[in-house]
Amino acid sequence: MEPLTLTTDRLVLRPFEPSDAAAVHAACQEPDIPRWTSVPSPYGLQDAERFVGTASSEGWRDDTTYGFAVTAKADGSLVGAMALVRLAQLRTPERQAELGYWTTKEHRGQGYTVEAARAVARWAFRDLGVERLEWLAEAGNHGSRAVARKVGFRMEGTLRARLLHEGTRRDCWIGSLLPSDLPEPPGAARTAAGDTTPYLPYPG
């Protein structure tokens, strides 16, 4: 699939570019991102360059991971990263995908992640034919769960030893979003808030 751009009231969600490496590297120095996601730790500039230069574009080309740089309309600053990861061939009956995200420290608590996630979810349901969207996070990641709830995900329980983080298997929470669960109208995303530590296992 060719990379595309989505827009919301306050955000532009676009493909990552090589020029994003410095901003991605700076964001991933904040301890909570490697703690709650699968980004390498320590996270070097070469990791960021590899991610924005090759990994992100390969995901689009292979139709496996659709990654977005979440940027502010006002000044173009990097707000975070979001990805839709295909769990199975979308042309098969499963039609499932997983949503992952992280947000820069200075942009948390302003509802940006909720706004971006709803835009990606609508695109997935409308244009990709996704019928079930999943959210997973390590048990204890209350910030990520709060965001998922605001997006409309319904919590389904705990998967034992589902995640492998730094060589240790950890329990994770799981939730799902169906097309009928997604709040309307789109403008409602403007007032959503509470994304204090919005992280998911999304590789950077």
C-alpha cells in the first residue's frame, strides 16, 4: 500500500520521513517509552534513523504495519507515533489488526492520542475492511488503558505471560474495538483528554 496522510482538527498523521530521526530519538530518551514499549533500550540515533528511514516504509510496502508520525497542525512538532499492525490477511475472514502508539512527554494530557487513534481506527474500518481492532498493553500500564477506553475500546481481560519484555514474560491487558463501538461524531475527539502515559508495544 502507498503511504497516506490523515488529518484531524489538531493533527496531521503522515508517514515518517528521514528528517524525523532526531525528534524520534529525543522522544525515546524519556524513560517511560522504553519501559512500556518494545523500542530498544538504550535507544540510539541509529535506531531512530533505521526506524524512520527503512522500517516504517517497509511496513507500508509489505502491507504489514501502517505507521504514522503524529504531528501538530500548528507547528509541525512530533506529538507521537501510531501504527496499525495487521494480525492476519485483511482479505481473510479474520480481518483483524492491532493499534499501537506512544506520545512525547511534552504533548501528553491534551487528548492528542485519543484524537489520532480515532482517526486511524475510522480509516481501518472504512478503507481497509478491518472488522476487529485490538489493543494490548502490559498489565499496569494504566495510562495506555485510559486512552484506549476513551477511544472506545472495551476491556476483555488479562492474557498471562503474553508479552516478552527484556527477556521476561509479562501479563498484558487486552481490549477490542468494533466499528459499532467507535464514538461519533468525529468532532468529539477535540475534547477528549487524559492521555497521561499513552504507550503500547509499538516498535520504534
